[in-house]
Amino acid sequence: MSTPNAQVSATISTTTKEKLDRFTEELGLKKNFVVEQALLFFMESRRELPDEAFIPTRLLLDDEGFARVIDQLEAPPAPTTELRELMRGD
């Protein structure tokens, strides 16, 4: 016995729609399949992972904060002992 289908309506950005169109065309997939799989994956990950695992996709910084980020990228600090141990799995 198959599950009946339902239609969902959602508004997405033009950019996302274009990416979905290219993605499905390149891989020969149906959009319905991709959207359903993406929703299932997202909902399952939200159930299994803590909220801290989800990093916002967009950060807003003032000029001072942005300058500090640039400074850190251009001259990163040496790794701490704790970081080295973490990366080694100690």
C-alpha cells in the first residue's frame, strides 16, 4: 500500500530556486524527491543534534567586530595545549 501524496507550498528566494533547478537538472533528479529528502534530513538532524550544532548561516558584525575577525584571520594565535589535545583525541 502506498502513502498518499500531499502538496506543500513554500516561498523561497530566486537564487535558491535557480540552484535547485540546476542541481536537479545536472543530476537528473525530480525536484519533489530532492525537496522531500532535504526536509526529512533537516527534521531528523534537528531531532538528533543539539541546538548548538546549528550555526547561523549569516552573522552581522559592526566595523570593530569585523576588523577583529580580519586580524585573527591574518595573524591567528598559536594553538593552545587544550586544542592540541583535542585534535589528537587525548
